Amino acid sequence: MVRLRRHKVGYVVLLAVAFVLAMIAGYTALGRQIDADAYDWMFRLRPQPPPATESALLAIDDASLNQLGGIRKIRAMLAEGLERISLVSPKVVAIDLTLVEAGEPEDDRRLEAAMRKTPGLVLAAEMLPGGGGWQEPWEAFRRTAAAVGHVHAAPDELDGINREIPLEKISGRTRHWALSLEAYRLSRGGLRIVESPGEMRVGDMVIPAAREDSRSIFIRYLPSGPDGVPGIPRVSVRDLLRDSSAAERLRGRAVFVGVTAQSAARDRLMTPVASLLPMPGVEIHAHAFETLRTGRFLTSAPNLSVVLACALLVAAAGAMFAFVSGWPAYVLGAALLLAAHAAPFIMFGADTVFPFTAPVSAAWLSVVGAASYQHFVVRRRLVKTEAERARYQQAVHFVTHEMRTPLTAIQGSSELMSRYNLSDDKRKQIAGLIHSESRRLAKMVETFLNVERLSAGQMELRREPFSAPEIVAACAERARPLAEKKQIRLQVGEVVDQTLVGDRELMEYAVYNLINNAIKYSPSETEVTVTGHRQSGLFRLTVRDEGIGMDENEIKNLFQKFYRTRRAIASGESGTGIGLSIVEQIVTHHGGRIEVESEPGKGSRFTLVLPATVTAGTGGREV
Ligand code: ADP
């Protein structure tokens, strides 16, 4: 029972360790990186069907820069582009360029005029490094804009891939909404943004962006179409200025203007979709706009739900291997692993970002841990019962062999008596022999039965007072002939006058066994001493010999049924190896214990430690 409970505690501790390790794994840099990679992978594996986009890019690409005067003429380019766009009534125009100070007066004047004619114009502000405020657009341009938005994407600090965008940025005393959010708000007729700690509302749209996360949202990047056609339609400034029909592709759209030229765009970032080529910032903002517009937000699963899911996985693995055995348990374990791997993927389909590392490592650690624990514990138990069975068989062999001796004697004697006319003396002698041999036989059978009954808990203990010195004397008397035969001095030393309470017969059996063993396992011309004294409320009865002794390992196995030491077998003394296991059970049933000290070749000392509840003479209780 105790062993079973210990097994259970060990199992639960193992599962708890698996859980804690999985949690730790989930929070390490490696775990988070794996989560991020799994996110990208799921992203690519589950592309959304490209919806009809509402945004478009007006790209200042390499061709534009090459043919329209390079980066220095960018304002002139922009001015002309805006003039063209305003003819095709865009919803909004968001410009992802930092126009912080005055440039060439002529270009600036033209640009300012074009901006004034542009409906829903959003300009870009950039945070000063170190968070000391903003680089706002130049005042002349600022006045023409309907809004100013920040242009910071938030690349992952681990791998630099851009998955999220903070919709809010605060620096100094000023806060800016993201360029994409401002563009979205204006494209819906200039709706107000209503904030609460956990989310934001723009008109009917609820954006699950919490204040504590800088109002970050995952960007649902649109996949590229076939042949690399980008998810967001793109018009080059050069084409716009050359060809009036190009402007038609921007009609009625939310136009995001920015540099896409590889040579000039410094805000390019890797994204989950374009894993080879970094994406220009302006395109990222357009994707963020589309995410806001379609309202299909990905949200992170709450931490508590991740912890609970992992705990559930561990508990399920534990239960499977505790209650199911054999291959069905392994099948269930495999199913659990599959579920743990599939869960993030399925959740992703339901727009929830669930981490990968924590649940998957929880499942693996607990399944492997539980399976090996059960495997080894069950195996160990099996090996143990096998060994016990082998020993039992040996003992049965021995017993049947032993029984044959008295049986033969009885058989022979009774035959003698019936066949021949014997003298009275002879008859008495033979009858005496039959009597003693049948008693020996009965004793042997009884011993065997006692073991079985005691271990099955069927044996009843009597509770009667008896005197310790008396049973010691009785046992010594019984053992004396054996001692004399082996020329061993059996000494009963001082035994205090102690009354014990319990089963006298069983206690006598125990004491006799110890004395008997001491004599059996000692050479001649040695001494066996029995003493008894009281010590801190306990009665200690010691049997000491100068015999063959045992080593530490042997002492550990001593009380197992049918165990005999190699030295004992070699000594030629017959035995079954069950006496001590009975002694131990008797003593524990009396609330005591047995102590053994021994050294090979030097001798052994067995001590029965029993509660000395009743003291002889006074009849009172000892404290
Ligand atoms: P048995 O004596 O019938 O073999 P026990 O259960 O009484 O069985 O003892 C188990 C084993 O413990 C013995 O076989 C012997 O190896 C060892 N043992 C017991 N008592 C002694 C002792 N006094 N000295 C050395 N070995 C002992």
C-alpha cells in the first residue's frame, strides 16, 4: 500500500516536472523563436484568398528614381503624382515619406498645392531616436493634412521579422496613431477612435488591440498572386506620370505612397510571407490597412489559456498511462501528441495565435515521461514477482524434500510396529519417534501457512500481557539442545523484567527464530547471547552471535520471503528463507521494528525493538 502510494507520488512529481519544463521551454528565446517560425509557417500554409483590395501603392521605385531625377527630385515627383491622383478621387492618400523640413522652394510650393487638393491626406511622423519626441511633417505640409500617422512597424526583437504593428506610439507628450489606422479612419468618413483598455472601436469595427501591448495587431499579410503579382496593386510613379490610364488603377482607392526602390528604401523588413525579399515599409502599412479594413484580426491566445491547455495535456498523458496499459496507451499517447501539434494550426484557422513550443513540449515530455515511468515501474514489478516466484518454487522444492525425511521415518516406524512383535521399550521408542517426527511435520506446514496468512492480513493478533524474560527463557530452553549439538555456548544475559502486550505465541516464534538462526549460522566454539533492556520507552531484545555474518547488501534483502544469503547456503545449514520475513511481520504487527547489524565473518546482532507500554510491577504506563 505504502509502496503504491510512493509510486503515485513519484508519478505525479514526474508529470509536474514535465509541466514546469514545458512552461519554461515556452518562455525561452529558443521557444519563442520556434513559436514565431511556426506562426510564419502557418501563415504561409493557410493563405487567405486574396480579397478585392481597397488599397494600392503608388511606388517610388527604381525606375521612377532613375528616370525622374533621383532622390533629390522626390518632392517634384510627389507633387505631380498627387495632382494626377486627385483626378481619380482616391479615398485617402497616405504618404510614407518624412517631409520634415523645407526643400527647394519651387518644389515645396507645388507639393503644398497638390496636397491641399488631395482628399483624406495622411502624412508621416517619425519618432526621434531615444524617444525624445517626434519628427513631424514640415508645418506648411502639416496644415494640408487631414491626419498625421506614425510609420513604425515593430520587427520582432528575436529575428527581425515584422508580424505586428503597434497602432499607437507615444513619444514625449504626443501620441500618434499608425498611418494605416488614420488612413482607415479617414477612408470611413473620418470616424472617431473610441478606446478602452482592452480594445478600440472605429465605427462598428472592434479592434482587439490592448493598451498594454501598445495597441498592437498582427498584420494579415495578403499573399502574392500568381506570377508574383503582389497582393496589393502597385503603380509606379513613373508610369503614373507617363500614362494617364495608369491613374485609373488608383481610382477610389486608399493610396499609400512611398519609396519601394531597393536603392533608397531604408525601411524594408522581412515578413512572414515574403521570406526572401524584405518588404518596403509603405507596403507593410498598406497590408496593415487591409487587415483593419477586413476586420479579420488574429489575436494571441491568453496566457492563462496556454497554461491551462498545457496542464490539461499533461494530466491527460498521465491519466492515459496510469489507467490504460499496453499498446492502447501508446496509441492514445500518439493521438495526444498529434492533437498538441495540430492545436496551434487549428486555432490559427479560428484566428487565434496559439504558441507551439509550450503545448508541444508539454505533450512530448509528459507522454514520454509517463510512458517510460509506467514501462519501467511495471517491468520492475514484473521482475520482482518473477524473482519471488523462483524463490518460492525453490522453497517448495526444499520443503517437499524436507517433508520426505520425517514422512519416511514415520512410514518406516509404523511398518516396523505393525509387522514385528516388538518389545514394549522398543515400541515406546518408535512411538516417540513417530510423535516427534509428525510434530516436526506439523510445525513445518504451520510455518508455511503462517507466512501466507500473515501476509494476506488474515492472521489475528491476540492482545494479552506476557513477560519478556519468560519467553526468552522458554526459547533458550528449546534451542539449547541444538546449541549443545554444535558446541555453542548459549547465554541468556540480563533481560529486564518487562511485560509486553500482544500475541505471546507469535512473539515466542519470533524470538526462537532469532536464537535458532544465531546458532544455525555460527561455527562451533562460539557464543550466542540474548539480552533485553529498556531504552526511552522501548524494549530492546538483542540476540548476538559470532557467526558467518552478512554484508550490507544482504541485510537489505534479508526480510524478503525465501531470501537466503550465499554464505548461509554454503554453510550447509538447511533453511527456507521465510523465518525472518515472518519475524518482521510479527514485530511490525506489534508496533515494533527489527534492527540488524552484521559483518561478514564476525557475527550478527538482531534486535527486536518493541513498545514497552506496560511496565512490570507497577502496571502503569511509561511515557
Ligand atoms: P532460513 O534460516 O530458513 O534460511 P530465515 O528467514 O530465518 O531463513 O533467514 C534468512 C536468511 O538470513 C538466512 O538464510 C541467512 O542467510 C540469513 N541469516 C539469518 N540469521 C542470520 C545470522 N544470525 N547470521 C547470518 N545470517 C543469518
